[in-house]
Amino acid sequence: MIAEQHPEEAEALARAARIPTVLAELLLARGVKTADDAFVFLNPAAAYLHDPLLMRGMAAAVERVGRAIAAHEPILLYGDYDVDGTTAVVLLKTAIEMLGGIVRFHVPHRIREATACNRACSRPRMPKVSASSSPWIRECAHARRPKRRNASGLT
């Protein structure tokens, strides 16, 4: 999908932000419309980040990981094989170990496992910490739900 061009807006943003027009066009395509917003986007700083606890489920995840660290429970980080997934696994593993946690990780093989949930998702009694926001995380959540038994007691 190619974003609709807005040459007049791009020129105005380029002048106001003192940036090349092509960069202003790219920023407009990302929803950046003012010189101040362009500055923030192009000069990232921790002060500009959103509070991560605003993400749904983050407070519960932080609390659960904290309990696992305190109780010396093993934590499984399940990442994915792209750059943000592997980087997230390394960062989380390092941080949790620095806090005294016991960490294991799994990054699926791109061809053999693709993004499907596998046995690493269903290890018993291991808290699950996702290092990625990939769609397969829902599959892992589904795999951890108890299976329903039919009238004969079979799953």
C-alpha cells in the first residue's frame, strides 16, 4: 500500500522542520504532521516513550515475572526469529538474570517451526513471557488452556 501524496503539506512540514521534502513525505505517511512531532520522531528519547504499563496485561505480566524471580521459578522466553524478536529475548533474558531469575529461551527455527506454537509453549508449570507481539502468541495462550473432556472423559 502506497500512502497518498500531499505535496503542499510535505513542503510546509519540510520548511517548518528544516528537513528534506522527501523526509517530510515519509513522516506524513507515518502520521507525523507538525515540526514538533517530527523533532520527537527523529530524535528519540526515553522522555518521549509511552508508559509500558498502559499496554493491556503488562501490569499482570510484570507482577507474574516478579513472583517467578522471587520464587526461583524458571521463566521461558519465547521469541521469534526476526530482529526485534531475537533482540527482545536477549534484553529480557539479561535483565531477568541480573535480577536473579532463572531463564530459558526458545526462538523457533524459521523453516521447521515457522511461527506455530510447539512443545516449548506447553511445558508444564513454566510462566510464559513473550518477547514478541507476533500473532502466534495467541496460539500459545490457546495451547496452555486446559483441554475440555467429553462425556466419556476423553480430551
